[in-house]
Amino acid sequence: MTFLIAWIPFLEPMHFLQSAWLVLSIPLVIGISMVHKAIQTPEHKPWWPPVGIMSVQVMLGLAALAFVLDLFVLWVIPVL
């Protein structure tokens, strides 16, 4: 019955987007970096270089975390 009312993201996720989570996180990371650096950077300093650096750092951190969690789920948990 819930499918007739509305789509509820946490109860009925879009399964076709699960493989593209890293690509979909790029605009989110850039937006968060832009807002954070707009608040933190003084007005007389350039704004785009720190946004780019922060965006790359966060994306590399997300990819590394995904890799570590994947290794943990595929290799450590089955052994336990």
C-alpha cells in the first residue's frame, strides 16, 4: 500500500542507483566544500583552490573508506 502513497527513501531505496553512489556523491561533496570554504575563507583570499582541494580530499577519503569496508566485509567477517 505504501507504493501508492509516496516513495519513502529509507524504506524503499532506489536499487538501480546503488552502483553509482560514488559518482552521485561528487556534487554533494563539491556543494559542501563550497559552503564550508565560503564561511571559513576570508574575503580577500581566492575561493576556488581551497574548494577543489577539500573536494578531492573528501572524495579520496570516501573512496578509501569504501575500500576498507569492502575488504572488511568480504575478508574479515567471513572468517569470524
